Amino acid sequence: MKLGIVGLPNVGKSTLFNAITQAGAEAQNYPFCTIEPNVGVVTVPDERVDNLTNINKSKKTVYATIDFVDIAGLVKGASQGEGLGNKFLSNIREVDAIIHVVRAFDDTNVVHVDGSVDPVRDIDTINLELIFSDIEILQRRQAKAQKALKADKNAAKELEVINKFLNVLGQNKSARTLELTEAEKEISKDFNLLTDKPVIYVANVSEDEIGSADNDYVKKIKEFAQTENAACVVISARIEEELSSLSAEEKKEYLADLGVDQSGLDKLVRASYDLLGLISFLTTGPDETRAWTISKGTSAQNAAGKIHSDIQRGFIRAETIAYDELMKVDGNMVTAKEKGLIRSEGKEYVMQDGDVVLFRFNV
């Protein structure tokens, strides 16, 4: 899973990126501080993995991971190359989903590229540049499809989908707001539109507003997110920066003092998994405990292929128990088996989040 962090210059993108990845991206108080995209791999916090590791005294622990990409700040005119915009837009095209950071705090010491804080205007500035870029791409495809109409019977279907997108984009709405049939979605996959990518809006608030009621800026961001059926997560990039240097115990104490039960990273990870329809299943034993990321709806046989293609090919059955059920017997697989809690599932079984699995297979 690769998530691209975007937004206007100086909204807290690089500060947030540094905090959640500890990758050391530059974060200074001037526009275009970040030019080349920075990439950081983040392990997904998972208490289930920690508990199973301790119970089985596993020699190795492997968490699921997310790649975060810190993409330089976009400005008005980016689709026409302003502020190195074309380069930055191509970076966005390579990610699975967009984390759109929006400034939701006042601070005269932090320069705003447009001179004032206005979250909806800021969102529109970014979205319009993405829309203009998508229109340009679709118009080129439209011309090609029109030329191919006589020779290619599929060109008419593609042209119909292109025109639907152009109609929506022409109203300054993102492609993701367009409802498509499954067949139309299949056709549009190849378009790789920027505004069709799933998005999470991140409202970046000041340190003293975490744990408080939403300020007016946050309310406006949440209202906008609803128009796109998008998620909105409230984070303080500065708080995340402070948390990044603390131990697990110190983080818990600090969050408790703030009156919140999870960090911004935890909220972002949860929202990202929901957004992309992902879940984790678990394998555990004395050698290794590991979380494996799969799409919702994945069959047991295909999930086995995440571990090794040989296991998928020679699949016999999946010996499965839900994590919560396993914890009722203190995580002991032998006891769980004796009590008949472990199920034997076939290749068509649909994996569930938190399934603890042992795959049986022929070599």
C-alpha cells in the first residue's frame, strides 16, 4: 500500500511525514522545501501481533507495512507546470491513495502560500489542479477513441465512459464522485485518473486543539469530505512529531494526558485500511509471528498465495480461529484445538480480519 501525502506548501505535510516515518524529510517554513518525493516505510501498529509474539516466544516479528510518499506542495497553476507542478502530479499518479493534508490552524509565524487560512479554498486549489490534469489526459484519450471507432468495437464503450468523466470534471467535481457500473469501472482502471484515487482529508490542527471539539476549520473540512464520501482524520502534525521520539509506554501516557486514546498515525492507518478495503490475517509460531495484508473478500487459497505460491498451488485446508476466540484460551493453539475452536476451512472460505491461520498443503 503506497499513500501519497499532498497539499499546499506549508500545511504540515513534511512535518507529518517526518513524524510518522521518522525518515528525516526537510520541513522548513518556506514553499517548495520538498522537491523530490521522500518515501518512508511505516510498520502498522498491531497489538494482536505483539501479543501472539509474546505468547509463542517468536524469534521474529513482522508487521504489515505502508509506504508513505511525501509529495512536494502543489500550487495554483500546477497542471500548467507552475511550481514544478507537472513533476509533482506525476508523483501522485504512482500512489494507491491520497492523504490530502489541509491546514486547520492559525499561526502568524507559519507562512501561508495564499496569505490566509481557508481550508475549502485550499482543498479546491489542489483538487482543481488534479481535475485539470485529468481533463487533459481524458481529452487525449477521447481523440484516440474517436479515431478508433470504426476499427475497434470497444472504442465506443471507452468513449462513453470518457465523456461521463469529462462531464463531471467539467463541473469542477472529482472523478471519484461519479457512480459507475462494474463494467465501466473496469474500463476506467486504465485511465489512472488523479481525482479517481481514494482520498483521506487530514485536518492538521494546533497542539492545543487535540482532544478538543472541532474548530470551525475542521468542521468545514469534514463537510467537504462528506460531499465526496471521503474520510476525514484530525491530526496535529506537531503532536505526532513529539510522539515519534517517545517509547511505547511514554506514548500511552502522553496520549492519556491529551485525552485521546490513539495517535494520529493509528487513526490514519485505520482510515487507510478502510479506504482501500484491506484487512490483515495472522500466522504465528515459535519461529515467526506475522501480519499479512489482503483485500476484503480474499479466499483462503488466494490468501495462502501471499505467503508462497507453492502453498496456494498445493492448498488442502486452512486451520483457522479468530484472534479474539484464541485469546479466550490465552492464545494457546493446542488448547484451542482440544476445545474444538479451530475450524477447518476450504479454499473458497473468505478470510476475515484477525483470522489466525495455519495452511495445510501438498508440496
